Amino acid sequence: MVTCCPEDGERYAASRAGAGAADEIVSETFMVAWRRYADMPPAELPWLLGVARNVMRDAVRAEARRTSLTAELRRWTAEPAADVAEGVIDRLAMLRALADLPDTDREVLTLMAWQGLSPREAARVIECSESTRRPAGRTESRHGDRPARPAGHRDRRRLVGPAA
């Protein structure tokens, strides 16, 4: 079938890809030669070296795809910087506290925290005067039967925005 020596192909592959990869490249090259025997020209060595070169390029592209895929999978499975459960608990506590507020207080608070409005602008949105709306931090004084701060309360300087 092939009159040239596999050693020629192995030397070529070893000089380009290293001795460790040369056997694999030569095997793949001769597999292509077997499949494409009818297409093989009379000058076999240049053709076989061209096939070996293509096999090496394919291996480099495949390795680049594997590396890219591995990096992408690592990004998808990266450990979160903070404990997700803590954020969920904090969000639930905030939503419960908002749910306990009267509708207008809740509206003013969310307009100020999530929309960045001033107290005057928030009052204008809900169509009342600014003086009618007490700052949200003082609403607990209207609810004497409830403690001012729930047990385990952590002071939050700003609220987390609505869920995306």
C-alpha cells in the first residue's frame, strides 16, 4: 500500500508536536491514507506529510475547543462569592416587613428605595403632601403593639431592589 516508511512521518510529527504525540499523529495519518487510498498520488511522502499536518491542525483546534468549553463550564459552576441562602433570608425578611406596612407607606418606601425618588417626589407620585407622609423609619411608632425592631434585626442602610 504505502511504500514510504512510517518513520518519515513519525520524525515529521515529532519535530512539530513532540515525541509523545507523534505516534497518535502517525496512526491517524495512516488511517486517513487507508480511507483515501484511491486518492493517494504516486508521490506518497509529500501527501502523507500534508495529511499529518492537517491531523496536527485538527488536534490543535480540538484542544482549543476543549479548553474553551472547560473554561465556560467553570464559569457556569463557579462558587458564589457569598452564601446565596443568606441573601434569600435577607430578601424574605425585607419583603415581609414591606408587606406589614400600610399601602401608602409601602409605596413611598419603594419609590424612594427602588426608584431613587426624594420624599417630596414620592409624595407627589401618590398624590399627597410631603408632610402627610412620615419618614419610613418612624412608622413603627404608629404600631405600639409591635416592637420597634424585630429580634435579630440587622440595620440596613439601603434596601435591595426588586427581583429581576
